[in-house]
Amino acid sequence: MDTEITNYLQLLEKSLRQSSFRQLILAKPRSKAAEHHKIVVSAVEKDDQRQLKWEKFTATQCFTEMQTVDDAVSQVKNELTGHFREAYLWSDKEKWDLKISKKGKGKILMHVQPDAPVPAQNAHDRKKKAWVDNVELLKALGILNASGRVNKDQGGKRRQINRFVELMSHLIRDNDAITSKDKLKVVDMGSGKGYLTFAFYDYLTAQGNWTVEMTGVERRADLVGQCNALASKMGYEGLNFVRSDIEDFNGSNIDILVALHACDTATDEAIYKGIRGKASLIVTAPCCHKELRPAISSDGTEKEILRHGILAERQSEILTDALRALALESAGYKSKVFEFVSNQHTNKNLMVVGTHSKGIENHENNRQKMEQLMAQYGIKQQRLHDLLYPSKVSF
């Protein structure tokens, strides 16, 4: 293999190893009959792990694959020696171009980029507002290192935190029951390591409009201890973590209830606690939709969907969250279901939100819609329905 191509692959390997890799574009196919006329490789964070997104372009379509960083160099080598004559590599501070002649000889050109501009193909990924900019907190959470730079594999977590706080800011801004208060009572069900709990508390207290009383509910004693120690270290007097299962937690007069990635029916338990606690705002990001999958069935045309395992699984997830939205509406809430973060970062990316509204009527009608949908798919039990209406099963 040509020496310059080898050197280029070494540059790629170095940028990946040092986490300075931004993007690679492979272009100019060696043959007019080539399957792909361009490949774009980008670094992404998925489930807090650094991965590479490969976008392979044909004349009319784009096919996307997620692959590991470890295999990248050998795959690029195969593409450069067999399919493409040009490559463009962006790192944090430099851009490296590779041109390969028809005889297989490579030539490398280097461009210094002091301001590390984003490649044109990603021009829409402009730097966004940092909704959580407390450097000391981000360091304490392990997201930033001692010098204030994002730690390896924490970029996805930081984006998730910022996106969550941004969404919450919009939901709060549009909620008169919350904005008119001097004191807020907030509960985070299944708070885990507390990343989002701390970020949200910091945001609320930084606004200066409220006195905040926030409780993180977590069943793992070690995490509760760690989070309480960090809250004390940060001087967050209004933030406290308690050890409890969601179903055993008793809370009343809640203003905001949050439950992100509470597993399976724990999300239903959290929504129920929010409804019973008279929360003005209920925000959930459901996870692990296991309850309905074994029971879902149909005698109608839906059976053509359900006979495929993967489609049945996805349909049960959709059905579960649709029932949760109807349950919220039956309890006097306006519901919204939308994408939380891009699915390239996590597949747990839907939010089900309930905003209490005195204007919602026909609560009984919404309950009936919920039960009709359950009956359509042969569902006899659904946790949130059973919690809200234990004596009203009519199907």
C-alpha cells in the first residue's frame, strides 16, 4: 500500500485515539459503477459511548450504520484501497485532505484550523446555548475535567442535560400555575446518579424566581448517599435525596414531577403519584416497555403487524405510551408525546408530558377511549389504568 495512504490512516487513528476526530468524508469513486458515491463518517455519543455514524450515499438514497470506533481504521483502509480516491478528515484543530492518483499514489494536504470550524456538511450543528453552565457542578458530576473540558464519553450526557433543562424551561414558561408561584415543590422519581436532578435544581435556583424544594427518589442506598453528599458539598439546601421505591413514596401538593427512564411500570407508578399529588406538570421519559408485550394480540387487521416480533415490540411501546397519554387526559391533563433527544444518542428518547388544565372536560370519555384501545389489542390490564380505575374495568 502507498506510503501516503498509510500515513493518512495513521492520522485517522491518532485523531480517533485522542478523541479529536470530527468527521471524515470519502469521495470520488474509482468506478462509475460504484455502489456508493460518497461516505460521511461522524462521531456521535450513544448511550454515553462514543460511536461512529456511517452515512453511505447512492445516487438517490442514504443508508446509515452505527459502528464502533475500534473498527474504523481497517474499514477506511478497505474503502481507500478499493473504492475511493479522495478523503477529507477533520479533527479539532486540523483538516487533512488525501488525493489518490489513478496509479494509486497518495498526496496529503494539511490545513490548520485555529477556530476548529464545523465542516460544511454539519453547518446546522451550531453551538447551542448552555442551559447548565455551572462549571463547578459539571466538574463535580464528572462531566468536565479539572481544566473545564468535557471528559471523554461525557459529551452525550452534557447534551442530554442541556436538552432536558431547555425543554423544562419551555414547559414551565407556558405553565401559569408554576410561573405564578414563589415556591416550587419538585420530585424526581428514579433519580439515579442525579445528573438531571442536580442540573434542574441548579437551573431553577439560578432563575431567582422561586424557593425550590426538590426531592430525588431512588431505591439504591449508595446512590442516595452519594447524591446527598454532593448536594451538601454544592450548598444546595433545598435538594434532598431519599431512599424509596416509587410506589412507596408519598408526596402531596407537588408542582413538578419528573420521571426519566423509570423502568417499565415504574413510569406508570410515577405518573399516578403525580396525578394524586396534584402536580401542575408531569414529565416522563418511559423506558423498558415490558408489561404489554406478552399480552398484546388482535383478531383484526392489526394481527398482520403483531405476527412480526420486532413490530409487535414496537407496537406495544407505542400502545403503552398512547394509553399513558389518554390516562393523563382522563385525569384532567393536556398530554404531549414528543422526541426528547435524537435517537442517535439514545433510543429512550420519547417524552410523555402532562400539563394540568382546568379546561379539560369529558374525563369519563377519555377513560372509555383508553379502555377501547386496550380491548382492541386484547389488553386486560395496564398498570396506570388499574391504579386510576381499580373498580371500573368494563371490558
